[in-house]
Amino acid sequence: MGFDVIVIGAGTVGAAIAYGLARKKLSVLVLDGDDSDYRAARANFGLVWLQGKGRDMPAYQQLTRSSIDLWPEFNAELSSLSAADLQYERNGGLAFCFGEDEFENRRIALQRLHNQLAGAEADWEMLDRAALARLLPAIELGPDVSGASFGRRDGHANPLRLLAALHSGILRLGGALRGDSAVKTIATDRAGFTVETATERFSAPRLVIAAGLGSQALARQVDLEIPLRPQRGQILVTERLAPFLPLPASGLRQTREGTVMIGATQEETGFDISTTSQAAAQLSRKAVRVVPALADVRLVRQWAGLRVMTPDSYPIYAQSQAHPGAFVTLCHSGVTLAALHATVIADAIAAGALPASLDVFHQRRFDVPKAA
């Protein structure tokens, strides 16, 4: 069975790219694995976030900024097509600081990043405790809170609704989505690529590998060596509360339904997705340090997921030189970059070549010359 493009991976990254390809009237097949796969999309915090991103890689700050700016139109179009409310808001976001030293270090770090973006307009400001209190009148801040950085372009969305809307959009635009279809082999010939699952075979002149942590083994079949590792993140969820936190914060956000998400840890534990009492205690202590009243709130859920991490934490966008038409796309900020994936990245794949502006994200940046 033939298609214009096969996308391996139906998570937020693969689904956004497939949606963008379907928007261009291409025949798209999305192959998803099974429920035992490590699905980062199910454990996403939901931030659509810019502030602080791109340290030592200004190109990533620019990439993220581009996606942030595309998000309002992307949200409107996808919401209309899928008849789903993605619960997207862009009213700014906060990163709380404890103590004057942390406040000043945050300011210095953001200023240093801003200086790397020569000529760019500052999209953040530092709020001292008094200004933060005025912004959050429903919260009695903990005594250690010295202030926060405020990112004007930051926001959040419901990640599960986003993923469902992307799947719906793909189908409404004529694409195909097959679950329980883990890819076993990828074969190449002059016509393109033949992909085999346990029960079926499909072909297309173009192939996108967006399978998260499963991308490494698949990419090797098209002669791309992708360095990846899993990083565990644990999140807590509270009972529903009356609205009190109008803006998302790094590690703390209130959903439209009223629950509060508290997260997230950064743990190098391999492929272990179990939850731990140590993480729950750590996350709870930090949340209560910001908002002491949360100490009296009931926790209703704890979960863990695995981030897709490269050695420098930044995305990989690459086309195989040995097998042109085969692309690898992966990142750990699938929600933030969804608008970019559905437009810029999908357009480039449809055209058959990634733009030069993405060269910095090729996996060749990790190549180490072999000793003579």
C-alpha cells in the first residue's frame, strides 16, 4: 500500500508533522506502536514556553520563539477543524525565585541569553516580591519567595487535548492513522522506503521517524546515528480547587478544570517509569514553599514519564545523506514546538529538504572525530 509520506510515531511530534503534511494535501500514513511504548506525550506538563530556553544555543531560542508566535493561528485552525478546545492561553508565565541570590542569578542568566540574541527585543522582566504579589492577589506567597521572572510570550495548553485534536485533524484531512503497528524493518530502494510491521507492509518516497525513544534503532536503518537517553520526570496532581493561579509557572500550573499540576523531576534512571515517594516529597516541598496553602490540599494522582533527551538537550532535525527522503525529528518540547512542526518542518519535509537554518540541529553536531 503506497502513500506520499509515512510518519513513524503518533505522539505530539509525529502527529503535528503528519497534520501539517495532510494540510498540504499529501497522502499521509501515521504508524503508532502499542500501549507498552514509552509515551512522552502522556506525561507532558503542557507548557508553551519560551523564557530561559536556548542557553548556549541561541538558535533554539529563535526556533522556540518562531513556534510560540505561530501558536495562536495554529490553535485557531486546529481547534476549528477538530471541534476541540485545546485550552490554550498565552498571558505570560512565571519562574519563581527563592531568596535574593536566586533572583539575581535568574536575572543574570536571562540577560546573558538575551545578549546572545543580538538585537532581539526582551520578552521577559524580573518581578520583585511586591510586584509578584500584585499580579497574584489570590495567593499568599511563602516567605522564601523573593520574586519571579515573567515571560510575556509564555502560556500553556492541555497536552492530551492537543494530541487528540492532531489525530482528529489528520483523519479529517484524509490521512490514515494505524495503532498497534510498531515498525520492525525499514527497507530502501530507488522508489523510496518500504516499512514493515508485524502484519503489514507500506511504501512511500518519504519517511519521517518521530518515534521518540524508539527513534534511535529505527534511524540506524537509514544510516543515521542518533544519540538519545531517557530522563524520568514525575508529576503530582491535586484535587480541583477554585481558580487562584492565573498564569502557568515553571513547575506549577492550574488547569482549566481546577487541578494543580506540580512538577517535574529530572531523573537519570534509564527506562524506569515507576513513581517514588521521594519525588512526591520533593515536589510537594517546593510547591508548598511557593504557596503554603497547598499543604492542606489533597493529592489525587502521581505519574512518571520519560523525556526524549539528546546529549545537549536540544532537538534533532536531520535528513539521511545515504537515503534522501528519510528524516528524523525529535525533541522533548513537543507541545511548545507543535506549531512549528505542523508548518515549517512539515513544509520542509514536503519540499524534500530541511532549510539551512536547521543545520545546527543536525545530529552531526555530536560526531566525535575518530583517533588516528
